[in-house]
Amino acid sequence: MLDLGFAELLVIGIVALIVVGPKDLPVLFRNVGRFVGKAKGMAREFSRAMNDAADESGIRDAAKTFKSATNPMASAMDGVKDAARSMKDATRFDDLELDDHEDPGLDRKKTKAPDPQAEAKRRKIEAASARAAAERKRREADDAARKADEMEASLGSDDKDNS
């Protein structure tokens, strides 16, 4: 923005000292600081408003779609990472109270046999979470394909308009 070095700031300070006087100089600098602070706050608020408007209008979604269209490998890897993360979350059973959770260091004779009801419940939860993850991925793939078709159609119509 303003490329002011130490020498320029020193000259401005000396001129301000001569023009304003040593008694009113701190008041001047305080007022200049307030003005700069207000200007920075307004710039931050404007930037935040522009980002919010971009989010509402879908510009970021379009940019994400273009990015995934130009680099399908990275998009596929993101999908794989999301699927792995959702599978990892789905296989957590910390909130289930299974009776067959025993300390592996205990003697075999003292451990209980696995509870078939708890095992069935665990399998049912795993199947439901896997179905939900697959459905979520299918919807994401359908949305991406739809957006790609829309972009292709809009690019095709632009080419016909230019002919």
C-alpha cells in the first residue's frame, strides 16, 4: 500500500512537530490512530460482507465445482477421505454398553462368552451406518454430475452464442 520507510516517517514526524507543536502532537497522533483503526474496521466489515454475499450466491460452490472438474484425482481423493472418515465415525461404539467388553489380560476361564444380542446390535449399527455413508456418497456424486452437466451445457450454449 504505502511504502514508507524509516526516513520518510522521520521527516513526517519532524514536519508534524514543527507545524502542530510539541504540545498538541500526542493528540494529533491519537486522532490519526483512531482514524486508521476505524478505516481498518470498515475494511474488515466490507470484506466480511463480500465473503457472506459470495457464500449466499453460491460462488464458492461454483469455484469448488470448477476446481473438482479441473482436478478430478484430487476430488476423488477427497471423496475417499470423507468416506474413510465417516466409516471411522460409524465404527465407534463408545456409547454402547456391550457385555462382552472384558479386559484381554484376564484369564480365559474367567471371561464371558460374547453376548449374541449385543453382537447383533453392533452389526445392525454397522450396516445402517454403511448404508447411510453410501447413500450420502451417492447423493454427492449425483450432485457433482448434475453440476458438471450444467456447466457443460452452459459452456456449450456460450460457444453457440459466439458462433
